[in-house]
Amino acid sequence: MSLRAELVRLGARWFIKRRDRPGATVAQRRQWRTAAERLIPNPPAGTQTIAVDAGGAPAILVVTRASRRDRHILYLHGGGFVTGSSSLYRHLTWRLATAGRARLLSVDYRLAPEHPFPAALEDAVAAYRWLLADGADSRRIAVMGDSAGGNLAFAMLLKARDEGLPLPAAAVGLSPWLDLALASPSFRLNAEADPILNADEAPSLVEYYLAGADPRMPYASPLYGDPAGLPPTLLQVGSDEILRDDSVRMAEKLRAAGCHVELEVWPRMPHVWHLFAPVLPEARRAIERTGTFLDSRL
């Protein structure tokens, strides 16, 4: 583990975990992230960012010099279902598009609590249908998401399968939040060690998003669904995350169902450390790894 990673952990604990404390309002969370957008570097020259209407869901199409026209990534950002945007993720999505040599569609799905479950999932499915209708070959599509977006990515796969849609060729979860019942052992065991996420904050986010819906419903918590038939999957998670065992348990379910899955537990990496790519070598390596995985599947 690099010295920079240790410094990122310390900074995250001070500036992120302390700020996203229990009791913070949705408006405060959004205000902090809007302020953070001004500090995020823009994509390099030659990168196209095109606003599109993806089946009724606003989205940004990211095309880099490495992107192939026949490859597509559907990306769903994190933010606890209540915050986040394509703009906030712009320094990550171009890197993922370059690593996967693909055109990346970053979806600005509707946020809770104004739009509770299943609004965000409906937007994710609509964006996937839009890609297919626009001529994308499902055998050249990957769905990817981080944190809450990882939840939506796998919920979308279950929904698409159940609706008879052709499934994408690959799935990638970056620190995905797959169990909204908060039953993973690491949720308690890593509560102090996690440098970013507050375990005490999660129940309020679940309440905002589900608005009383059953957290063990598969479309709400993909970990409780039947993963039979889902595409080859890569899961990356940090060892100290409260969400670590969401990925561990999902990998076990996928293997038991006969699906191909690759689970990577990165020592001491914080939640979605990929976002620190401008300063963190482990983040850049993890992103490169997603590109290698996608190359083998697309």
C-alpha cells in the first residue's frame, strides 16, 4: 500500500466521514458535493462529453480517443441514492471509458427522496433499452456502477433478465452496496475501520430510497435475488469497507448459480478509491484492471 493511500485514508476520514455524519440533511449532502464539483479536473483534450436523452433519463455520453464505436459501458454513479451526478464523476468516467476502450453512458437517474424506489431503477433500465434501440449490440455492452450505482447496476441486470431483454456481456461493481437490509457482517465489523462510510448514516439513506419498501426485495437489494444467467462479473472492494461483505456474499451467490465472477478485495482501500485516481496509484491500477476485464469480455 502506497504512502499516498495512507494519506488519502486520513484525509477521507477527516473531510468526508466527519461531514457525512448521521443527521446531515439531504440538502447539506448535495450542497457539499456541488461545491466539490468545482475542484474536479475536466477530462483531457480530445474527450467528448455529449448530453443525451437516454430513453427519458438524462445522461452524458463520454467518448475518448481510445473509445471504440462498437463498445459501450452503461455507468451508474454512487451517492447513497440521494446525491451524485455525471458531472461529479467526470474525472473517473473518462478513465473508465479509456481503460475499456468504450463509449461510456453516464446516467443521471432520479434521486431520492423526491423520487423513491423504483424510480432510479426504472431510469437505469430505460437507459439500457435506449442503448439497445440505438443499435448497440448487447454482446459489446458492459454495465458498471459504484456504491449505490452498483446496486442499480445489478438490480438492472435482474430486471432486464426478468423482462426478457438480452443481457450485456459483462458487469463491474466498484464497492457496490448490494444489501439494503444492512445484514453483511462487515457492516458492523468495519464500522470503525472504514475511513469514508458511516454505518450509522446508512439507515436514513435506505429510508429515503425505499420509502417503506422491503429491503430484501431483489430489485431493491440484488443480493437477495437469484443471479442465475447474469453475465461475467468483476467486483472490486476495499478490505476495510463496511460494504466489503456485500461483494463477498454476492460473489458466493454468483458462483453457486454457475456464473463467472472475479472478486478483488484490495487491502486498506477506501470506499470507491477509484475516485482518487488523480493522486492514488492504487486507483489507477484498479481502473486498469477493469479495462483488462472488459477486454476479455467485450
